Amino acid sequence: MSSPDAPIRVFLVDDQQMVRAGFAMLVGSQPDLEVVGEAGDGREALERLAATRADVVLMDVRMPRLDGVEATRLLAARHPAGEGPRVIVLTTFDLDEYAFAALRAGAAAFLLKDAAPPDLLGAIRAVHRGDAVVAPSTTRRLLEHFVAALPEDPGAAGDPREDPRLAALTDREREVLVLIARGLSNTEIAAELVVAETTVKTHVGRLLAKTGSRDRVQLVVLAYDTALVSAT
């Protein structure tokens, strides 16, 4: 465990050296962030991360030798849920199917490479805290992409009340899960339910534990995968 006052350790993965240099300059300009390593593809990233402690990984999707999706999956497999570095997937395209696959593989966030610097820096800090990163508009696009890949049979998703992943949830936990799936932050959920933000954090923690989800992104996918909510 790092000290609460220690800088957030960021590892950069991109096959373009100029892109890495730009991210390194941006991250290095912040007193609470530091770059602890770089890699030009997923395979190199896995090798270096085996010997480098990192809190957050900025992971490009399309790279030679080993792409960001498989690298994210293998990195997540190394660590128990909630441990190890958290991955922010970076892509050039808004509806990159590889980026969505990386989210399902264990990435914690999805951002476009042309995101504004404050947005990228904010995402690094938010992911490190375990908070939500994907904005509601982006969440909707990702979920539309996900739903489009589901079987056409509307009954294939099943009844959420019968899904074992949701069976242990209380009514309030299901309510919080629905709001998470709609892209609301803890603060917004607290306002919606008229409860304290600490109460929401408790519910989120229980949701993660009961469903075996790594983070809020996986909770979003779970809510749609089980038909608890729909994209329409």
C-alpha cells in the first residue's frame, strides 16, 4: 500500500512514441502524479509491469504484438479483484469495439485520445479513487454497442429477478445499481435517493462484493447484461 500522500503512479502504453511523450509531459506536470514507466505494446507492458509498481495504466487499444484488450485481460488475471493497477483504455474512435471489449476484460475506464487534458487528469485521479469515469453520454454509446451484440431473442437475457448475480441484492442495492448503470456519480445518486454520500459508497461497496465486480464499469455491464435496465 502506498502512502495517501504519495503521487499516483502512472504507466503509459502506446505504440506511438510521440503520444507517450505527450502523455508523459501532461502527467509529469501534476504534483500528485508521476510516470513510472512506458511500453510500446501490450507484451512489453506486461513484462515491465511485472517489475514496476503502478496505480493506473493508460492503455492504447490497437498495438502490435499484443493489443490493449488482451493485455488488459492478462493484467487483470494477475491480480485479485480490487488489486493491481487500474486500466484506462484509450482509443481514437468513439465506438471502438476493441475498447468495449477491454472494459469487459477488466479495464476501469474508457477515454478518447483527444480528450481534454483536464478530463484525462481527472480520469486518472477518479480511477485511482475507484470512482466512476465514463460520462453518461459515453456510457449510453458503449451500452448501445453492447446491446446491439446481444441475441435478437428478447427473452435470451432472462429475468433479472432470476439471475444469480442479482439474487442476493436488496431492493435499495438494485436501485443504486440502476442509477450507476445510467452513469450517475455517487454524489448524484445521493441526491436522487436523498441519502448521504457515505451511504451510497456503502451500497456500492456491497454491490461490488456481492456481484464479484471489479469496479463501477463492470456493474454497468452487469445491469444491462442481466436486463435489469435497458438501453431504450
